[in-house]
Amino acid sequence: MNEQSRNAAASSPSSGAQIALIFPLITMVCWGTYGPILGRANGLLGGSTALAMSLIGLGYLLLGVFGGLILLKSGLVPDNGAWTREGYKQGFLAGLLGVGGNLGLIIALHLYHRPEVVMPLLFGGVQLGNTIFSCLKLKSLPKRGFGVGVLLLIIGVVATLVYRPSQGSGPDHINWWFLPAVALVWVCWGKYGMQVHTAIDGFKKSGMRAMISLSTAYVAVALLALVWVGAGFDSSVTFSSEGLKGGTIAGLITTLGAWGIVFGNRYVPGGPSVVMPLVFAGAPLVNSFYVINRGDVGWGSVDIRFWLGIVVIIIGGYLVLTNKPAKAS
């Protein structure tokens, strides 16, 4: 009887594991609202990519570097890793990939001011990029469901573009140059997750050190962006108090989302194989509901086929991400 009780306890999910799901849920909300907040802030800043990047870097400085060092020194979160040169190099490279993805996102939202359309395309493509990079690293083909997932992604992308909500202000002309910017995000953020894992391994399994090191890349780029603005090379910049506040909030939000990934991969049973599909499934829905509730578009202008397109993207992305080669992390 006692042995049966122990087996039942071992097979049931612990309360700690259930509580740990709060981390991917935090990321889902943060990354779902990040694009619309950043897009509006960038518009108020005159469309200045450099100033937007500097504000994102400020968020990583405050929560990524300072917050990470405080957590590490205080011992509030167990971390038995060690600082290494290789770990820092890999972490800094991960940060540069993150910066590249943010750069593509800012450009995409500047060229096409429709986060309810841009962000679902972005989230779906990042999962495709992640799986492709996993296949290249492992020199192995994905599982059979991958092809179905890619097909669903294509169908979902076409549906969200064709049936995008009307803003009620005349014809909605698409600047198709936003798509190469979105593709840049697919490449950078598709590779980003694997690079973060490489950094964690380099720091002897220290997620916090990896977060701190990748955050320094954001800070370095932010400083360069500030120099660029200060030297007068960005003639479009507008120093709007609302824009500065919104850009800072966007930087803090995306950094908090990154922490959710770090802690989720560590404490949620199944790690990235559970966390990443959950985040990328929920974030497009959070994004769309946030944009509509904010008043950018009206509920009445949303075609049911647009929602179906987002659902298809979510399902396709899930199939793509969960049909990596068996040994993919």
C-alpha cells in the first residue's frame, strides 16, 4: 500500500511544476503585447530605429544585467554555474541575434503599421526557423508532421494577409518590403533559442549568467544607437515623452518575457519542448486581442477568416516546432 502511494505521488504532477507554468504564461503575455506597444512608441519617436533600439537596450540593462546580477548575488534562485569566457562569447552572440530580430521587427512595423497582422506572421516563422536550424545542427531530417506544419503555416499566413481587419480609413495598402524585415526576424530569433542553450552550457548550466551576458549585447548596441542619434545621423528622430515612455515599457516587457523563457526552460517539466510551443501558441492570440481592445481596429471589422488564419498559424507552428529531429533541444 505504501509503495502504491509513493508511485501515485511520483506519477502525479507536483504543485511546484504546475506553478512553474506561470513563467511561460508571463512570456506569452509580454511577447504578445510587445509588438503593438513597440510599434506605437516607434511611431511617436518619428520612426527612429536607433532610438527604439536604445530604449530596448535600457530594458535589458535594468532587468537583464542589473536584475540578473541581483538575483545571482542574492542566491534567491539556485544557480551552480560559473563564469567562463566561452559562455560569455556564446551569450553575447545570442544577444546579437536577439538584437537582429528586434531590428527586423521595428523595421517591419515601421513599413506596415499593422501589428495584428505582422506579429502572427512573425511568431509562426520563428518556429519554422528554429526547427530548420535544429535540423542543420543535428544533420537530421524532421519528423513527418513537419511538412504538414509548414503547409498550415503558409495557409495561415495567406489567410491573415487576405482577410486582415479593416481600419476604416480608406484602402489598406501593404508595403510588401515589410516581409523581408519579418524574414530577418525569422532567421535571427529562429537561431536565438539554440544559441542561448549553447551559452547556458558554456556557463556550466547557468541560465542567469547566459541572460546577463546576452543582455550586455543589447546594452552595447543601445550605446551605439545613442551615439548615432546624438551625432545627428538620425534626422527622423522625435523626442516625444509618450514615445520614450512607451519604448521603455516595451524594452522592460520583452526583457521580462526573456526571463520567463529562462526560468520556464529550467523549472517546467519538459523544458523547451513544452515552454516554446505554449508561448508561441498563445502570443499571437494575446497580440490580436490586445490590438483590438486598444482600439486600433474594431471587433466588427475582424473577419472570422482572419481568426481562422491565426489558429491555423498556431497549429502549423506547433507541428513545426514539435516535429524537430528527436535529439533537438
